[in-house]
Amino acid sequence: MEQPKNKIRSFIVENFLFGEENDLTDDTSFLNEGIIDSTGVLELIEFLEEEFEIEIDDDDMIPENLDSLNNLDKFLKKIIITS
Amino acid sequence: MCGVAGIINYKSCEKKERLLSSMCSYIHHRGPDATGTYSKGPAGLAHTRLRIIDLHGGDQPIHNEDRSIWIIFNGEIFNYPELRKRLISRGHRFYTETDTEVLVHMFEDYGTGLFEHLNGQFAFALWDQNREELLLGRDRMGIRPLFYFIKNSRLVFASEIKALFADKKIPRQIDPQNLSEIFTCWSTYDGATVFKNIFQVPPGHYAQFSKKGLKIRQYWELPFGKASNREYPKRPLSEWSEELNQLLVDATLIRLRADVPVGAYLSGGLDSTYTSALIKKNSSNKLCTFSVGFTDKRFDESFFQNMAVDYLGTDHKAITCSYQDIGAIFPKVIWHTETPLIRTAPAPLMLLSRLVRENDFKVVLTGEGADEIFAGYNIFKEDKVRRFWAKDPGSRLRPLLLQKLYPYIFSQKKGKAVKVLELFFQKGMQDLSSPVYSHMLRWGNSSHMKGFFSPDLQKQISDLDNFITRYIQTLPEGFMCRDSLSRAQYIESRIFLSNYLLSSQGDRMAMANSVEGRYPFLDHRVVEFAAELPPDIRMNGMTEKYILKKAARGLMPPRLINRVKQPYRAPISQAFLGDTHHDYVHELLSEKAIKENGYFDHIKTNNLLKKCKQQKGTLLSERENMALVGILSTQLLDFHFIKKIPREEGV
């Protein structure tokens, strides 16, 4: 089964970088690097909720959870374990 | 309103008539009523005329008493009756009733000092036969366009770039760096255009061309950027608003001077309703108004337009614009804007000017400029909120103002992701000392569109930091002495107003259908008055255009004064993809066409298209919408101006 991190990476590369993989490391900040703009944040959350069948609480929507592949990976693991 | 074109060649005695005639054919839409030429010695001048003042006389070029000074002129000098009287009392003799003729005599008396006496919107070329010198002049705000190409001792100029390209000797090439700037701040600035070695006389400047070469000088500076040591005057608000109202009455009434009927656009907002109300109240003009609505209700303001019409009792004509309409007319839009666009908003305005023309009107007043001059745009509020928030970055309450500012972004997820969105607006928040703080977030966001450039083009351009550094170097001395709102207004007016808005939504979209726009808010007296106002009178708290709203009370329905400003926008991706189909979109965005032109990365462009199609054209991100328009319009620009010119217009 494909790892969540890879799924998210593919989503980011396809949807926000349009195929440009080179600049995206596991620690790249989506916001600082401008990979995601203000409406892109919503697109990302929608993807996470549908893809992983989860619901993300408003309180969890903080950069520490959402702003890089590593942060997302850690966050998803935490959610999936607790749910 | 008219088109001008000309050739000055000191080096060789080229035959100019045929080229002048060809140049005129490219700007025929600017002046379908008459053409005229002058050719003698080094100079050839040509003019296409839209008759508005002195319908029976006044065809151009126009000369002085001894035929030693010749002028071709595009635009209006609104204070010409007053200037004419003064000139007659000084002994000048006139042979027409035009404002154009005023200029030749003004030049005789004042030389290049004439500009300070003019209240108008103009671009002209004046040839002094005895001295063999050319003067090119452009109005303060850059309402009328004036482009040129210079090589050795030969200068070719015209109202539109396409007329320059009638000359096969002029190379046609998109400049990668200038394209990069358009993908950053939506426009080139000052004298640059998207085409390599094609320049424009910047707003508020004149150019002199003689055997010694070309000299460009500034005669007027945007007052928002001027250093000022004195404090803002303290006066009661009612005094300010009364003075503003009187000024706007005069600015509006002198813009009704014409020998043809003058109409007005009504957008449903404060600005155009205000000037229309002034016409109704202060003149006998039986006002005809025109408006554009949208089938997509997110963009439609016809409810408010109708409210204004009912209140003012104007004879009103309206059109409704669909996705299909925008996509269908877009190639023609780019033929006229002569620059890549980031938004589709100009397209409905071309449909609107067509409506005006179909109703036999040649002149309309519009509310353009009020948002720059009286701080109506969200970018000014965003700057204020971010500065306020930066003083206490940990505050939970301060960023809530952002939700008030961009409710449509924040409401999409019912409050979700607010913290992450806030982080987006927090980016660079501490760079308060930057002179361009107000615009850094927008420029940074827009410049991500450059990710679609091809690797080859990427190598030829500089990055965002370099752009910012270069732009800061062009700011006037003492810029940082001004308050932050004035600084933001200066940047917005200098980059966006003249080069983007007035050209792509003003002059070009109206002139495409031989219609002249007139802009009371851009009367230089109004602009100078606004810059003298204390900033909190322009924007009070989070109330934009505060003084204008105060001055408008009693002149229009309170609901139109107090409504939340809706930015004028038009649908983007759905106009091109989704349920609408346009062959040219698929051809110009095909892998073959993208590769052939070499501006964009064909894989990324294709992925953008795929994403767009998947969602029937409803792309989520603003940036992606902008990229789609940017890529398509650049491809169209290449098609029109690199590949197919000289030729007939249309795809």
C-alpha cells in the first residue's frame, strides 16, 4: 500500500507544482515557499479529508500539523491512531 | 479621440507616405472619421480622427499661423476654452474651434512649459519645422498611450504598438524580463512594454527628439510619493468634503465639453454613480447610462446598477455577459491590450463599449481611478491590517480583521483552516521597513506564476528580490517620509493604474469600438487634493473612500454609498474551459504550440489544463486562474504580434 506521505507528495506535485518535483523536500514549508496560496490551503484540507476519510478539527489546522510533508505525515499518523 | 503615428528620420530621406498610411490602417479604430498626414524633411506625421469637438473643421494635422509648427493630437484638453481666450488676448489667431489648435499656440508661448497649464488626457506629437525638433507629450496619469521605437537617428511613434509593427524594420520580440515583471506585478512600469525595444513615453513625461538624440523629462509626479515636510492640514471633515464635491462637480462638468452627446458607465458602485449624479444635478444633459452584468451571479452587480438607474432616472442600456462571451472575444481583447493579461476583466468592457457605440455614443464618463486616489482597494486595508497585527504578532483578535477583508476566502470552509490562512497573510509581516511592504505579499504570490515559464526563459529572468530592489531604486526621494497609505497608493497608481488599468480596461477597450472614456476622478486637481488629505480621511479605520462617501451623502441612495465594495472582476477559467469550447484555446495551449513558442513549460501547462478540465473549469486557486489567463494571453500576443503581423486582426 502506498504510504500516506507519498500520496500527499503526489497530490502536492500534481496540484500545486504541476509536475515540478525538484523543489519539494520532506521539510519544505508550503507557505514559506509559496507552494500553496490562500485558497490552496482549502484544497489540501479537502484532499486529506476525502483521501484518508478523516475529519480535521478546526483546532488542528495549524502550521505545525499542515505546513510540510513531514508535519502532515506525523499529524496523519496521530489522527489515524486515535480514531 | 484619435490615433497618432509618425516617423522622424534625420539620417536619410526615406519616403514615408506609404508606411504612414499602413500605420494608420492599424489604428483606424481610434479614428474612423478622417485621416490626415504631413510630410516634409525629416518628419512624417499621420492622424486618424474621431470627431468630437469642431465636427466640421479641425481635421489634423493642425498648424500655427505661419505653418511652422504642426501637431497631431489624441485626447482632450478640457480647459481649452479658457486657454483659447487667453491665447486670443495675446494675439494668436485660430482657424478652428478645436482644443488641438490651442496646443500649437501654447507651445509658441510656453515651449515645454505648456504642460502645467493643461487639464486633460492626451498624447500628442508636435513638430517644430524651423528647429527640426519633435515634442512628444503624454498626460499626467497616462490615460492616453504613446509608444515609440528608436534606432540611430530614426524614431517611429504611434498610439498603439501594432502601428509600429507596420514597419517591417522594427523587430517584434517579447522581452523575457518584461514578461517576468508582468507575471509579478501585472504590468511593466514606466517606459517599458512587453516587447523588446518598444518603449512608451511614461505618464507625466515628455520626450524631445532632435538631431542630438532623444531626451525624456518628467513634468509631473504622482503626488502620493512626494516628500512632504509639513503636517497634514487640520480641517473639519465637512470642509474637506464640501471642497471635494465642488472639485468633482467641476471635473465632471468640464468633461461634458463636446459637440457630440456624452454618456456614462454605471458599475453599481459609489464612483460612477457619484459622477452620474453630479451630471444629473448640475447639467441639462439628458443622461444615457450603460452597464454590464454577468450571468454568473458571483460577479453580477445589476441589482445595484438598477438601483442607481431608478434613482437617477437615466436612459439606461445594459448587456449581460456570459462565460462564452468572454472566451469568444478574448483574442480581440489581446489584439487591443497589446500586453499579456492576468485577469479577464477587460473583456466585458469591450462588450460594453460596443453597446455604447451601437447606441451612437462616442464619449462616456467612467468612475475609473477613484479606488487608487481615495484608497478603495483591499490591498490598502490589507496593508493596514498587517501593520497593525505586526505590532502584536501573538494577538488573537488582530488577525480577525482579515476575515472581514476577505470573507469569500475565509467563509469557504466555515471557519476551517483559518489559522493556516492567517499564516499566509503573516508571511513577511515583519518587513515593515520595506518601502514596498504593501505590495510584497501580492507580488510574491503573483510571481509564483513564473513557475510555468520554460527552463530556457527562466534562465533569462531575475528573481523577485531583484525586481523589488530595482523597483525601490526608482522610488522618489523622500518616499519613506510619507505615511504608509500614501506610499501604497503611490505604488498602486504608478504600476497598476496607468499601465494595466487605464490601458487594458480604459483606453484600449473603449477605443477598440471607437469610444472615448473620460475620467473625472483622474482630473489632476482631484488627485492632488486627495494626496493632500490626511490619510485617515481617505481610509478611516476599515472604511475605504471615507471622504468620498461623506461627500456623496444626499446625492445617491445610502445603500449604494454604504455597500461593501465589490471588486470588479470577471469569470476566468470557465470562460475558456468547462462547458464552453473555443478552438483557439486548445490550439494555443497544445503541447505543439507551447513548445514552438518556448515561453512556457509544456508539461506544467498541460497539467494546469488537466486540473482545470477535471473540475469543469472551476479551478480553486486564484493563482491558477491568473496563470491560465497569463499563459493564454501571452500565446495570443505571440500569435497576433510576432507571427501574424502585418495582417488583418482576429484569430
